[in-house]
Amino acid sequence: MADEWTRDVSSQTDVSLEINLPELFDGQLVPDSSRLREAIGQEVIDIIRERTQDAQRSWTGASFRKYSDEYAESIPFKAEGKDQDEPNLTQSGDMLGLLTVLDSGDPGKIKVGWTDTLQSEKAHGHITGAVGVKRDFMGLTSGEVSRIRNKFIDELPTAPASTEVSPPQRSESFLEGRLSIARQSLNNVIDLFMGPDDEGL
């Protein structure tokens, strides 16, 4: 599983996918912005819906198995005008339609899942295969992670330029000149109080 996201399917009524923002952006500083988290979370949802409904593929890239003959003959299936060969996990549209951004409780993470327990139970059944054919749609491919990163990377702050001022570089000849002046000044002070060397004591 990718480091950028983790999934929790331990509870049928609380299925979720959590995105780790520092991992998503390779350790770059991510601002504490509810607007940015909501936008990224919605992009995650759009990707999951798009892949599930249009491509009928799991996040691992595997094509979904077509619907069973028994289900294809059912009244709800026929009422929705579904196609047996296009398993897009959309009957009423509630399960994927109600997938939403949840409060992760951590400004460095985004969580998507369901507030409706019935839809969470449906998702759990598809993801785990607990009540039928396994069609694991709740996750992100490496390409989808890159798509999210590339879409939002420009909204992250860039590292501030260094404000530290380097001390000016001084040449050896400049320093030697300063030392020479200091020695002359010291000699002048000695001469003032003691008299020049050639007068003797």
C-alpha cells in the first residue's frame, strides 16, 4: 500500500480512506487550510467515482467482474436500465454519490468516507467481497496520487529566501594594512609617553 494513503475497513459502518498530506507532497510544508483540504478531498472523491463508474476498475487496475446473471435478471437491475457487462457499482447512485470529505481530526490529513452507515456497509461489501463479488474501488493508484500532487503543488508555500546577511569578505592585503596602521598607532602612543627610542633612558 502506498505511504500517501491508508484505508480503514475494520468497521462496516465506518469505511474510510485517509490521505497523509506531508507524504502526498513529499515532505513539503502544507498550510493549515480547510479550503485546501476540502479541495484535495473532493479531487480524491472525483477520481474514485470516475474510475469506478467510467472505467469499472479497482484501484489496483483490475477490471471489475461483470454482474451475475441472477442480479441482471432482478427487478431493480432492470428498472435502472443497467448493463450486465458494465459493473459500475451504481444502482441508485447513493453509495458513490454520498462519498464525502470527513473531519480527520488532524490538519495534516484528509479523510473521505460516508456519514450514512447504510452506504458504508454497501461499500464494505464491495471492497472486501463479504457479500458478493469483490470490487475494490476504495484506493488510489500511483498515477492518481501524482495527478492530485500535480494539481495542488502550486498552492503550497515555497521555502522563504534566506535573510541572513553574510559578512563582507576581506582580502589578506586589506587585513595586513589594518594591522600595520594599528602597530603605528601603538608606537605613536608609546612615543608620546616614553619618548622616542633614540633619546635613551
